[in-house]
Amino acid sequence: MRLRFWGVRGSTPTPQPENLRYGGNTPCLEFRSDAGSLLIADCGTGLRMLGKSLMKEFAGRPIRGNILITHFHWDHIQGLPFFGPLYHEANQFHIYSYRPRGGSLGETLGGQMTQPYFPVNMSAMRAKRKYAEVSNKPFELDDFHIRPARLNHPQGCLCYRIGNNGKSIVLATDNEPGNSKGDRTLREISKGADVLVYDSQYERPQLEHEKKGWGHGSWDEGVKICKECAVKELILFHHDPDSDDQAIDNLQQRARERFPNTRAAFEGMEITL
Ligand SMILES: [Zn+2]
Ligand SMILES: [Zn+2]
């Protein structure tokens, strides 16, 4: 299985020069199974460049893929209207997430393209689209095995353990530790994983004070989970908009002192398992 990061920033895009080594686009991950099937996780602004890359790779041949969405905060869906492959009728995408409060999955995702927010609505997207609302039950997508679980985040968020050919990557973004049920669930799903991609937006003192209740995690919680659950590698993810490259280098350094096999995610980073 191969994973490529197209967006690693939390909350809002941050295209300032001092952030560009790690990148300013919001969450978007591309997975390819050993057999070559395409799985996208989250549709932040990084999705736009993934779309361009897919159109170049497929060069007019139909693109078929599955998309997992963790939740509906803007930083995780805002790339969707700019995902070029959705505008071509030969392509086909199957989109998965939980049913949000107040509407179906399709209605909610289309909501950001209704007026006055966007010039065309979702009917301009000619690709075949299907939506599926998932619970905590594991399911198969082509040759990927997917295990969803609920994280602790305002309005909800799903964590996904993504398995292929005996390898597994846990995507746990947008999660605030300190909720005993949520903490237990995340540890269960992370057990023995090859990689944990973890929300490292804040520092522990921020979580205990001014950022309490904002729904995010810290690098040291990621370290704890990896140690307790025998996870092989920690990827710091969902970088704070106010963390410039130097600040992220610093987080990475401190995390490595406690868990050497740690890297901070950057745009273009690839992991092959
Ligand atoms: Zn987020
Ligand atoms: Zn969020």
C-alpha cells in the first residue's frame, strides 16, 4: 500500500512562505492498494492538486475511486468543488462518511455548492457519484479493509483504520483526548498498526486551557498512543495554521526524543508499506 499526503494543514489553508516546506493545503490523503485501487481520505484543499495529478495519470481513461470523509468541517471538504475528475462523466466516485445531523451525506456535501456560496451547484459535476453512510461496522472497498470509529470532536468525526495486504494505517485527525470512551476506542483501533496519522495541532498546555473543547490533539498524545498500542510509526498531522515550518520542526524534534520513529507530515510525503 502507498500513501501520499496532498494536504496536511488543519483548520484553514496557510499559503505563507514561512509555511511552505510543510505546506499550506488542508487535509487530503491518497492511498493506493498493492493492486492499484484508488482511495482518497478527506477532501481539503489538497484535493485540487490530487485531481490534476489523477487526470494527468489517467490521460482520458475513466477514473474510479472511493472517498472517505472524516467529517464536515470546512478544512476537510473545501477541495471537493475544485476536484477536476468530478466534472467528467466517464469517472465514478463512491463517497463514504457518517450521516451528519440535518441532512443526508449527499445533501451536506452539496450544501457548500448551493448559492450564495459557489457559482455552480453539484449538478455541474458529471461524474457518477454514490454516497454511503457508514456506522462503526468494518467494510471492504476494493482490496482495502476499512474500520471506522468515532473520535471526540465537535459535531463528530470518524477515524479510519485502512488495511491492505496485511499492512495498516490509522487516520485519526481532529480528535481531542481526555474523553475516556474516545481514548479507549482510538487505542483499540490503533493496536499494532504500521502507521498512526495523528492530529497534533496543539501543545498539551493549550489543550488544558485556551483550546479545551476545540476538538484537537497534541504530539505527545500521539506518542502515548503509539507506545501503548505498539504502533510502528507516528505521523504528526493537521498542523496548526500558526505553526510555521520552524515550529513544526521543533514539534517533530521533541516528539522524536520520546518516540524516534516520528515524522511530521508534509505535502508530497509518501509512505510505502
Ligand atoms: Zn480539521
Ligand atoms: Zn474538525
